[in-house]
Amino acid sequence: MKIQTTIERDFQKTLKKRGYFCTTIGALLLFLGANVLTIQTLERVGLWIFITAIVCIYLGLKPYSEAKKRIFFPDEIQIDKNNLKYLQREKEILAIPLAEINNISYREKKYQYGILVTKKNNQDLFLPYFSKSAFDNLLESLD
């Protein structure tokens, strides 16, 4: 059985809003640095303003970009007779023998949701962006 990640619309909107906010801060830093500060001030702090602006823009765009990639190339959980496998872009990242799994639960926080797999040695593995319905399907397939 295969179960795929889903990026919910509300989560996408949240990522967009946060991204626009950070990107706007970065763009304002560049604009204000170039138009308001004197050349003497820019000689001292211009490089740091530029680096900070680029980092803000990057941090604003990266999470939404990653979410879009997961829409086109969803992660998967595959279950066979003995293993639970986690795949990204059709490459196996993790294989857990079903005998080593102690508990599987669904976790949802403000900006993160997914499946939490607890192994018998109390090691927690969080598999992000799997919906509640994907979790329910996973439980059904394990029964």
C-alpha cells in the first residue's frame, strides 16, 4: 500500500503569507539601504545590510518552494509484509521493520503536521506533511 503526502491549502496560504512578510523585509532593507543611507554609512554597514536582505528573501521563499516541490513530487509511505518504507522522490530514505514499531500517532501543530512513528527503543521519527486521512489509511493497512 502507498500513502502520499498532501500539502493542505491553509498550510500553503500560511507559507505564502510568512514568505511575503520575510521577502518584503528583505526588499525594504535593500531599497532603504540604497536610497536613504549615505555613502559613508554604506561603506561601513552596506555589506551587512545586503547579506541580511538576501537572507530574509531566501528564508521567505524557501519554505513555500519546498512545499511546492512536495506537491509535484510527494513523499510516500509504503507498507509491505515486514517493513514500513519512507520514500522521497521515489528513493527509499528509511525502512523500519514492523516488528520494531511501538506506536504510530498523528501530530498536528500550528505550522506542522504528519505521522509520528515511535520505535521500541523510544526513538521518534516524524514524517511530515501526511494528512489525517493518510494516517487513518495507514492504520487500516496495518490492521
